[in-house]
Amino acid sequence: MDTVVFDIDGTLIDSSYHHTIAWSRAFQHHGVEVPAWDIHRHIGMGGDRLVAAVAGDEVEERVGDDVRDRWEKEYDEIIEESRPFRQARELLAAMGERGLSVVLASSSIPRHAERALDLLRAEEHADASTTSEDAEESKPDPELIDKALEKVDGSAAFMVGDAVWDVLAANERTMPTIGLLTGGYGRAELLDAGAVAVYRDPADLLDHLDEALAAVAPAG
């Protein structure tokens, strides 16, 4: 393996539930009733897909762009509350010390991604990063992974993510995925989707890094 691709929101930054609240408020603003638990089940999927996935094609066609615009405003109100998970930065540094290129693959809009990258000290701990502007298709489509690998000329990579959508996108490129429980998805769900190993959070992964890297190593 020469490259590790990290999802950011929910994996390195504690923001999944903030996104859930922002989407819930955006739907409510436009008179669309969607349970917060159902929204949470789709966090990690691209915003261009989420509205139809949780509220149906009719809502997407009628107010999809308006809901997304409102979500952006609602998330702006609470983005300062999001924080890196414990030892997230140390995990990035440890991956780099193992000789891996580290790519932070965010599908967030640039100004949201910029804050996360600042919190993670990406200039020190990552070789490259992406935002929503790097790919036309969002997860579970693997395009963002492709763009991430292009930035570092990666040829043998694995993914670290918190959502089944991360795993499904990596599966499309036959990349192994290490799952984290930090986004609220269950261990069994991540394993059933295809993750090769699951850890509690970045600190737990860091504590078991040798074991995790062995799990993603190519056979033979």
C-alpha cells in the first residue's frame, strides 16, 4: 500500500450529527417532514443525492436545490461546534510516518472543507485534499476517490471512513476500507458493506495501527 484516503466528516471531524441537524432544519424550513434518524442514515452520501434518498424524487424536483441552499446556511450556524476526534491529527501523522501518502477526501463545499482542514492541520499532516469541486459525482460513486488518488499518483490505496457510503465507493475500486464507528453506523453494518476491519475512533485505530495495516495489505 502506498496511499491512505481519509473521509473527513464523521471520520476525523465530529460533525455527522451537526449535518443531521442542519438537514433536518432545512427540510422543516421548506415544509418537508423527514425524521432526523432517517437523515442520519444517509449522512455521508452526497448532498446532491440525499434529498431524493430521504424525501423522494418529487421533493427533489420541487425544492431540492432550495433545501440544499438552506442546509448550507443552517450548517454555517453550527459549524464552529464541530471538532476533530481525539488523536485524529496523530493518526494522520502516524500514517505519513509509515511512508503512506495521506489524502483527505472531502466532498464538502470548499469553505466548509477549509475549516476541517485547518482543524486537522492538513498542511502538516496530509499530502493532498479534495472538496466538492473536484468531482461531479458524489458518494457512493467512486469519482472522489479517483480524484484523490490522482493528486498523489497513488496506485495501491485503502480507505478510512465512517459510513457505508465510504465503503461502497471504495468497493467500486476494489479498495479495502477500515471503518470507524464515529459516524454512528454500526460495526456489523460496516463489515456487511465490505469493511475489512472496524475500530471505535481514530484513537483506537492508532492504538491498533499495525493490526489495521496488516488487514488492508494485499494477500501474498
